[in-house]
Amino acid sequence: DTGVSQNPRHKITKRGQNVTFRCDPISEHNRLYWYRQTLGQGPEFLTYFQNEAQLEKSRLLSDRFSAERPKGSFSTLEIQRTEQGDSAMYLCASEGDGYNSPLHFGNGTRLTVT
Amino acid sequence: RKEVEQDPGPFNVPEGATVAFNCTYSNSASQSFFWYRQDCRKEPKLLMSVYSSGNEDGRFTAQLNRASQYISLLIRDSKLSDSATYLCVVNRGGFKTIFGAGTRLFVKA
């Protein structure tokens, strides 16, 4: 399967714990995005990487959130001191270099903070 | 006001019906447009890009009106399997891809 891969699929954690999610994009895609989606809403942009460089972060991404893409391949998203409001689906997407290239999403990590 | 707005629905239609969704966007600098489909508890998947001249893919037709800043999706001969949420997506250039909240469609036998 050469699509975008995310793990874990589901994560249940207690408030205050740290969690880390991983995304493996399509191998030839240089652009990688993280989005968050809650029930009844569309995906909301969190952050964007061009290769290993994090070029943009949304104001939604508080200082408890950090994302890395150390070698320009896979990426991780860490949430520290989780809060119940962090419960959501976290989606990773990658994009080719062409103009008007669409985003290709992974199947997401569903986070539940209890 | 949200940058990309869609009627949330739900639209409840019988099999075989024709249904149309509209989407409006507020940023006139928007460059590219897409419709994505999202099934319950799954990731969004590209349905089709939207071109200025309008485009068709089987039973699906997408149109763009830049002057009025809206995009439409028409589904003809609806199937049960078309039941999903349809997301309107606008790209303002580079990483700035904005999603609407989606329109829910239920196709009933």
C-alpha cells in the first residue's frame, strides 16, 4: 500500500498525559500536513512541512503541540499535558509538487482524552 | 463568517434522484477547488477537482463560478453508496487549503 499511513488508529489517554502520533506520507510527496477534525466540522489546518522544514503553524496549535519531520519523510505530532478538548480525529495528508495537487489523507488517529 | 461555507444538510433523497450542493468561498484569491467525500469515521477522499470550465466524472458534475465565488456539485441518479459527507475544499495557494464543514447526504431505497 503506497498511501498515507497513520498510527495508532485509536488512542485513549487520561487528561494530563502526553501522546505522540506518527504519519508516513506517500514516499515521493515533499509536502505534509496535519489537520484536526471534530464531529460535524471539516478538517482544520494545524501545521505544514515542506520536506523537513515546518513552514507554517496554525494558531490552533498551542504550545502543548509540537510536530516534527526530522528527515523529510515521516512526521510525528506530540500533544503534551492532554486536555479533554484535544479529543478529535488527527489527520495527516501529503501532497505532490504539482500545481493544483490534491491532498491525500491517511486514515487518521482518533484521540479520546478521558 | 467562515471562509468556506456549505449547507450542512442533511439532504435525504431517494435512489435515482438528482441532488445538488453549493459552496461559497470568501477569498477571491482562491486558486484551486476540490470536492472531497468523507464516509462516517473515515478520512476524506478526493472526489474530483473543480475546473473553471466545469467538469464531469460519470454521474458527478462540478462547476465553478469565480465571479460569484461559489462551487457546485451535482450528483445524478443517486445510489445508496453515495451516502456520505461532501466537503468543499478551497486552496488559496501553497499550504492554505481550507475545508468546509461538509454537507451530509443520505440516499434511501
